[in-house]
Amino acid sequence: MFDKIMGYIKEFIDNTPDDIYEFSVILEDALVDDYDEMYKEQPRATEILADEIPDICASAEPGMKPDEIKVFKRKLRIEYDKALKAVV
């Protein structure tokens, strides 16, 4: 499950849609719903994802401007990279 979520984030970073709201809702829900399974696979990396990403996702709104999406994407990339470094 951890790899699936990381793949979902990577796909978003590489191919960001014009409207990021749906992605943010799905990711936030997945981090809650799949936390235990992800934690069993990659405890520290899952903690990193669960620490900041829900707040980043909560900042997304429908119809965000391109500059706002860039900020969202940059913040998400930082947390993704931190989690990637924590993978064992």
C-alpha cells in the first residue's frame, strides 16, 4: 500500500492536472484509511507523509490558480522527497 500511495503522489507531481482538488481529497483520505497498512510496510516514511500532507491537502480548493497549484505541488514534493529518503 505504501508503494501505491507513493506512486500516486509521483504520478501527480509528474503529470499535474489543472484541477488538483480531487487528488487532494483522495490522497488525504488514503493517508487516513490506509495508514496502518502503510505503517507496517514503511513506519518512518509513513509518519513523514502523515505529518504534513493532510494539511497540504486541506489547503486545496476547487479552481485554484496555476501559481497556487505550483505552491501546493512544491510543498507536496518536499514531503514526498523526505518520505522517499526514509524508505528502508
